[in-house]
Amino acid sequence: MKLNYIKYTLTVWVFLLQCLFAEISFSKNGMVVSASRLASEVGVDILKKGGNAFDAAVATGFALAVTYPRAGNIGGGGFLVAYTNDGESFSLDFREKAPGFAHRDMYLDDSSHVVPGLSLYSHLAAGTPGTVDGFLNVWRDHGSGNISLRQLLLPAIQLAERGFPISHEFAQVLNIFHDFFKKDDGARAIFIKKNDEPWHAGNRLIQRDLARTLKRIMSKGRAGFYKGKTAQLIAREMTEGNGFITREDLDNYRSVYRTVVTGSFRDLEIISMGPPSSGGVLLIQMLNMLEQYSLDTLGWNSSDYIHLLTEVERRAFADRAEHLGDPDFWDVPISMLVSKEYAVDRIQNISMKKATKSSFVNAGDPVAYESRETTHYSVVDSDGNAVSVTISLNTGFGCGVLVEGAGFFLNNEMDDFSVKPGEPNIFGLVGNEANAIQPYKRPLSSMTPTIVLKNGEPFLIIGTPGGSTIITTVMQIILNVSIHGMDIQDAVSVSRVHSQWLPDAIIVEPRSLSKDVELNLISRGHVIQPYRWITIGQANGIMIGANGYYGGADPRGENAAAGY
């Protein structure tokens, strides 16, 4: 117990020192901010060669599959939000889909009880991956035309084939997941050293099978993943592990362009991801509610400020549980949820003196107004094209199944469905019929890739990993910039808090609240809980100024900004 306390204390102080000394990055021509310096540099190199932000985003994404395997992926999915230099915005949904054999009760036993771990750490936890299809669609439809598929993939292939020296933090992660890797033959062969020796900074990580998979994509495009050898390896893995993904599921997968959700907050225009992500809808809904208050007078992380954020978050997440799901399967009342009128109605029973217990917070009726492990990266080019991308395997290294012979982990995004109405997933989120499991349906997500406009021009590109904390993290960063006047580096570095309806608590990072603020919130009926993973999110953002681009890389991880 004493040793754990010491480790926790050291982690807290390392985190605080990282935040204190984090420096903003600046460039005039283009910038990439991601979870890996190597991946960010890959993206910038593409920009230097004449590629645009879309080319760079795809190259960065493939590089992250190598340098950030805990969440960067080709075995998962994600979302992309973009704003082009001609004033157009769009989003791409390359979220995983439930396999054709999936069914509503697939994670329940004969007594209709949820089987622990089945939706997280088994072959059944994996949805059909969408990342490769999404990346290739973006490059095909929006790339500059100056960058070949070979140029996009070759850096990632070389990093996988030749290996790269890992950092101290990366080594720690691999050592922490040692027993997790041991459960899977494919993972054991790559991520556990001979003789079970621990990883150290400077050790070279080589992923030859992954390199071969990336080569097939480089040679054959989409067919190099969803057909042929790679599809065969995935199907074989599923057969051997009693999973559901078939070669037909892979061949039939298609990413989908979606209409972005938009809103406003004071003088800012918000462009974000719509369903099957809940992120954009809830972000705009919460900002709409907060806009009704004089936030400028409350003070950053004051008692009134945190109380108000919590009350707003509770109401938004209650709506999430009831109303949000895959729009191809559920009629989501988007326009009503993001309306100013609905926000005004939702705040009517907020008291500034007393916390509203979550048991008394129900979903609203928008129809009445009919009138952990994920990663985010941000990209901007010299022409002003802005791209915000969030990709995920769900939890760290997904379901723990590495496709043997292909070198990548499969996701456990099926846990993002409502495996049983009212039953919380790993992030404590509950859902109902809107997010029930159906064949080919996309599970609800919290990913919130976002672009903020000011005076009609891109101003902020932002997003973060963090499960349910993603949405509230993005909101706080926007507030940090717009209300509290922070630059992008300070905005992503300062401490964060979170609430989500259930559990009925304010989740906090270390030293995020003063003792007086904590006591004041407790006196109002709030419960304060430390975040179980210590730090909330790893946000990566770019702020666009008159003179160039400012990068904010979250000091909570090895995130890095690169530009030129």
C-alpha cells in the first residue's frame, strides 16, 4: 500500500511539473500536433513535399499505428472533422460497425446478466475496423494530388520495419501491459522481450508483420486490407477465437460522410462531429446552456464555476443516454438538442446553491422543440485547410487480440453499445434502446474532433482521447481560450474536472481544486472523486493567429507539435 502511494505521488508531481514547463510551439506554414513526435514529423514532412492537411492527416494516422499502438490504429476506427480553405466543412465517420452475426443479447448469460469482460477482452469485443477505409477515402477525395499512396505509407512502413527507439514513458506502458500481452500469442511475440526482460528507454521496437500489412495497403489500396491476405488473417483470428467478424463484414465496410453539427458560443462558431458520435451534440448543448450565464464573473475553477459546469454536464449526459445513437438506425433529434431554446429550458431547475442529484435529472424532451484509449491529432496547412481527427481502439491496446501475422490490435468498441439497457460500460456511461446492439450498426461514441471559427475563419482545432471525459475536456479548453484568455498551450495543460450524470460525482485531477473550493462544493451536496487514471485526456490543439500557427501539445503524455 505504501509503495502504491509513493508511485501515485510521483506520478502526480511529474504531471504537475510537465504542465508547468510545457512550451507553446509556433510555425508559419503548417503544423501537426499528435500523440507522437515521430508521427507529427511524418505529417509535417508531407506538408513540406507539397501535400495538404488531408495528406498530412492520413500519413500521420498511419504513422501513429506504428508509434502509438495503444490507440493509434488500423484495427479500430474514428472520426474526422474538416474545414477547407474555400469555406466548406465536412465530417467523415469511419467508426467500427457491429459484425453481421452480432445480436442484442450477445454479452448476456442465460439469466440475462452481463458476462463480465466479454464486451471488452475477447474476440467478440471487436467491431469491423474502419480506419483504413476512412484514411484512404480522405486522401482520395480531398488530398492535394501531389502525394502518392506510396509517399503516405512509406514512413510508417519504415518505422515498423526498421523499428524506432522507444521513450521512457513508452517503455513504462509496455511493462505495465506485460501480463495483458501474455494472454495473446500475437501480442506476446512482438511486445514481450525475450526472457521476459523489461523494456527500457532506447530499446528498439520492430513490427515486421505490421510493416507487411501496411505494404499490402500501399500496393493495393483498400483491397490490401479489406480483401486478400489481411482479410484472411483477420477472419482466421476470428474463427480461432470465436469472434464474429467475417470476410464479408470486411469487404462490405464503408466509411460515411456525415453532416457536421454546428453551433455558436458568443463570437465563436463550433463545428464538430455528429452521431454516431455524441461529442458534437453534447458539446454544443453544454455551451448553449453555459452561454446563459455570466461566466466571466465566476473565475476559473471557482466553486460557482465548477458547480455550474457539473449541473450542465449532468443534464447533457442524461440526454445522451436516452436520445443518442447511430443515425442510420435511430431517429436522433439533433437539431432540437443543439437549439438555444432547448438549452434555456434545460437549465430552468439549476440552483446555484445546491447540487442536483443525478437521480432527479432525467432526459429532456427535445421533440417538444421541433420548431481511455483514444488519440487525437490536429493538422493545418499553409492554405488554411484544417483537419481534426480522433481515432480509437477504445481501451489501451483494444481487446488485447493482435491479429497474428498482421501485426495490429483489434478494437473493443462493441463495449460502447448498450450491452444491456441501464448497464454502464467501462467509462460509466449508460444507454438505452437508441444504442442497442444491431448487425452493421455503429456504437455510440464520445469522440469530439472539433474546429472553432472566429470571424468566419479557423481559429481553433481541438480534440482529445479520454472516453466520456472527451466531451467535457474539449468544452473546458474552448472555455479556457474564450472566457479565460489562455493561449492554446495553457488551455490544454491546466487541470480539468469532469461529470457525466452517472456516477453522481465530480471527477477531478490532482490539485485541480483548492481545498476551499472542494469544501464549498461538498457543502452544496457534490461528491468529489479523484480520477481513477489520475489525468484526464491528452488534448492536442492548434490555435490560428494572424501571424501563424500555435501548437498546444498536452503534457499529460508524449504529445508533440511539429511545424515549419
